Amino acid sequence: MVRNKEATKGIVNTHLKSAKIRSNTKNNTLFNIDARWLFWLVVAMIAAFYILTLRPGHYWVGDDLQYIRHAINLIEGKPYIDPLYINNALASVAPSAYPPIFPLILFVIYAIFGLNFAAMKVVLIGFFIGALVVLKAIFKQRISAITTLCLILFLGLNPEFWDFKDRILSEFPFLFFSLTALYLMQRNDSNQTYSSAAMLSLLMYLSYGIREIALILPLTLITYELWHYRKLTTHSMFAISLFTLLVLAQRYFFVFDPTHFEFDQQLDLLIEAGATPPTTFSYINLDPENIIKQGQRYFWSIYRFLQLRHLPFSGYFYLFVNIFVLTGYITVLIEKIRFTEIYVAGYLCALLLFAGFDGFRYLLPILPFYIFYLFVGILKLISFNHLLKKTALTGLLLMFVYANSLCFSDKESTFLGPNTLSTKNDQLFSYVSNNTLPTDTFVARDPRILAFFTRRHASTYPTSKSNPEEFMKYLRVINTNYLIAVPRPYEPSYNKIFDLLLEKYPDELQLVFDNDTFRVYYLTNNK
């Protein structure tokens, strides 16, 4: 009965809000035109811009290659986890395996096009374009068509999103599935069916199957219904139950425990907690100092996303931007606590508790809402004057266009310049492939890249950066044959430990390769 009353009240409020939006459409536009028909033209232009500006080649990082290796292993019928990547509690750059949905997407692309990186990037661009379309549906009843268009243009033409199109990473599919799940929650709020609940559970699982942080989605659904209805509806319980079954099925069919190496027992002698490799949830850090540090880092990551460094008095301008954002967030909370606001708050809390950091990449799923709150805050604070509203929004867009154009120029010139490090990498991989044995074990800065291109066992450096004895002990425990020093221009802390190693163990480290960037040392005592 309570549910029916609340549903009726929600429908009435929706009709009233729709009438209010229609009556205020003129006041919420930059120009006295209906911009809805422009949306599809803008989306098509963004898609064409992204595809036509795909860069040749690829700047490899470990995450890209680990996803691709999972997909290749599925195609070839091999174990999901790459046994060549040595991951343990003493030396780890990432979990031994990532969730399977994104590798399954790459699996389909690989099955159709082969190992075609350009095809993978085009499909990922399609997910991003799909996410922009879903955003329009989410905000349809909340902001005018022209404001939505401005938001889509801001996101689609942002240099960071544009630059990200050249990466083979999971963020664009995650953005699409998570936004679609939020849209379905929003649509189903007043008209739930078991079929829509099943679809919602599938979308929540697809998001979770890409990144575990999507656990925020079912928690968002639970929080919303407990806040508004003081109970969970039958359809929502069905959706959450089905989501749980899909998660359990994933854990059954995809084994995420790494291959046990013969040195596991030896590692147990070095650490009290044993040699269990870390998982994604191992990176949760509840230390208040870490939470504050993460908050500061993500705060300035948004500053870089907005490209404000190109503007005069950029720090003060960023302060005003965040005042607008906070005003917008409070404004929509006062109107109604919706799924999107709960999701954003939950996602931010999860980021602050996570010890890992990758600024723009980790913030990407909620940046559309940040820009939405920015626009809402501006419209709220200057709503008393239509001319001021048009002037403020137009001025804001022009400033962002100016800053973004400068950033586009920087990114393009930087990427198209000679990639010296890539050439040096190729030389390193060629040496390792042609001059070492397939059974040899390496220790390098990012073992996943080395393992992918050379098919050699590889581990990263142990966590100790100042103790050469502990470093050498780890090398001996995993039977390391070769140690690859970090590139000279990068990471002084690691260069220092290599200097200490060479000073303490000059007879055990024999230089066998040096291309002025990478140095490869042969461990003479591990024959």
C-alpha cells in the first residue's frame, strides 16, 4: 500500500516536473531554438572525429596487455590467467587476473578480426558513443535539450576522453553498462516488471564483470528504496538475487587463483603472511591518512581533466567551478535523492578507500555527473537573470574551448613526435627473445609487458626500494636469471636501489645488454 502511494506520488511529481521543464525550456537554453534534433548530428560528429583521429601504433602499458592476454587465452583454450606473469605478496603491479567481461568483449573482436588493435579501439569508441546517448536519456527530464547538448559536447570534445580512445582499457564499456543500469533503475522506479528487473540484474553484472567497483550499483538500488520506501520491493530483491547468482557463476567458471609456482614455499619464509598474491580487494586501505591523500590527488585530477592550467588565475577559477558543482549537487539532492546522486557519492567513497590511484581513468565513470552538477549549479546561481545565464554559460564554454584547444595541440604534438622509448623497448624485446631461454625468469618494472612480447616468466621489483639485501634475496628466491633496470630517465628511487645492488654484488650482476635506456643484468649465481 505504501509502495502504491509512493508510486502515485512519484508519477504526479513527474508530471508536474515535466510541465515545469516544458514551461521553462526557453529560460534553460542558450538560444531560443530547439536543440534536440542537433543531438544526433553532434554524436555522429564526435564518433567520426574519434575514429578518424585514431593514432597509428599503440602506447603499451601492462593493463592493456593483460586484458588482451586474457582474451587470447580464451581463444586458444588456455588457462584464463597468464602463468608467465609472476604475482605475489612481495612483488605486484596488479592482480593476477581481471574480471572476465571486458576480455570476453575483446574475445569476440579477436574472433572476428584477429589480433586487430584498431578494430578493438573502434568498438570501444562505440561504447563511449553509446554512453553519451544513455546520458541524454538519464538527463532528459532534468535539464533542457540545449544544456544536454553542451554537456555532450564538453565530454566528447574533452582532450582526456579523446586521448583515452587510443587505449584498450575497460573504462568505456564500464561507463556504458553502468550508466545504462542507472537509467533502467530510474525508468523502473515507477513501473517495475520482472523482465526489467532481470535486465537490470544483467546490466549490473556486466558492470561488475568489468570492474568490481560496480558493487556500488546494487548498493545504490538498496539505498534508494530503503530511503524512499523503507523496504526493498519484490522486483528489486529479484534483481539483486539474480545479480548475486551471476557473480557466483563468474567465480565458478573463471578461476582467478594464480598458477602456483615452485617458489611459493620459499616466499613463505620471507614474509609472515605467506605468499598469497593480492586481489583487487587487497588494495582497500582504511587509513585516514590514505583517504585524505586520495582525496587530494583526485581533487587535482579533476583540475587536470578540466584543462584549467591554460587559463589565467586557474586555481581561483577551479575554486569557483567546484562551488558551482557543489551547488548543483545540493540542488538536485533537495529536489529528490535520486539513483545518480547515491551512485556518485558511493563511487567517490570507494575511490577514497582504494589504495591504488589512476586519476582520470578511475574518475571517468562519474565525470559526466560532475559536469552535469556544474551546469546545474551555474543555472541555479544565476537563474534570476536570463541574459546573465546565457552569458555565463556561453563564456564558460568559450573558456573551456580555449583551454581544450591548447591541450589538444599539446597531446597531438607529443604523441606524433618520435617515440624514443618505444624504439628502445623494441630493442629490449628483441634481445630477450633472441638471446635468452624460454624457461628464463626476469624481474622488470612492468612484467606484464615483457611477458606478453617475449613469452618469458617475469616479476616486478620487490617492494623494498632501499635494502639491497632484501632485493637480492627476492631475486634468488624466484630463481631470477635476468634483472632489467628501470629506464634511466625514470623513477630515481629504483635507480638508487640498482646502484646499491651493483655496489654490494658486483660479481653477481653481469651487464649483458645496454641501449642507453634499458640495462639487462645476468645473475651469475642463478645458473
